[in-house]
Amino acid sequence: MQIYYNNDNAIFLDGLQNVRTGSYINDATLRVTICYTGTGYQGTITNATPASPIVVTSAAHGLVNGQNVAIRKLNGIIEAIGIQTIANKTTDTFELSGTTGSGTFVDTSTTDDPARWYLAVPGLVQLTMSYVTSSNGKYAATVPGTSFIRGRVRYKAYIEDVGASYKNKINFWSDVDVVDRI
């Protein structure tokens, strides 16, 4: 499966398939958020409290209130996973606006695949992806005219299903290829 961006202001997801049956999924209701990666645009999560709102600890994160982040792999407090808005930030902590957490945080910060946050690209947050008619699991989202993705910069895409059919099954990350497709 590939997610790519072309110069026609569109983001595409190619070949969405059911991993058990191998059949293409053509009836999902998808949203995509594009996130920056690299130094200053992502951080490791070392703690989270199951409060209302959830409070996340990430040393010297550099985030600003009102920014959107995508949270991935936060074990124990699953309500934090997904696209969240930053509130009441301090140097090393921030709240996830409008959330209520339960469970117990599991620290994975010293592992090879820790819980992380990624800064969302403004204007590219939760864009609706529509099925491309008569394709094999291909979906597309239109990028607003004021937003863009540059080549030679690494991005991650967070895809989620907001419909009833696949809501708890489609929730994944992918690298984004920036290509010129004509």
C-alpha cells in the first residue's frame, strides 16, 4: 500500500486491502492527516496521565497551544491515540484538549518503537478521503489550495476510518511519497 501526493493537489492511498481475505476495500469512510517527521516535529512520550484531559509528558517538546499532533503507539491510555489538539502546554508537558483517559500508561520510551507524537501539517488535518470509482482500493483527498507538501521532506500519514464498517480496523501510519504524477 502506498500513500502519495501529486502536483495536482491530491493525496492518494493505493490498494487498501483486507489483510485476511486479500480483497480490496472500496466502502470505507477515511480521513487522512499528514504529519512532519524529523527533529523538532516529533517527540517521544515518556508518560501520560489518564485524566480529563489527558496530560502527556515529552521533554522539551516545543509545541504550541492549538497545534494538532498525531499520537501513535501510546500503550495503556488508548484514548490519546489519533489526532489531538494541544492545550495548556508547559516545557515538558501538554494536555490533549477534550480527552478523558483511562487505564495505566505503559512506558515504551526506551524501546526501538516508543510512543510518539508527530506535528500535523497545518491545513492537512483530517482531510476526507473518497473512494476512486472502479479502482482497487484507491482513495483520494483534495489538498486545500493554500497547503502544500514539499519534495525531499519526510512525512507520515495517519489514516483512520470514521464509518461503522472498519472503525476499529483501519487506523494506521504510512510514509508519504511526494511524486509528480501526470
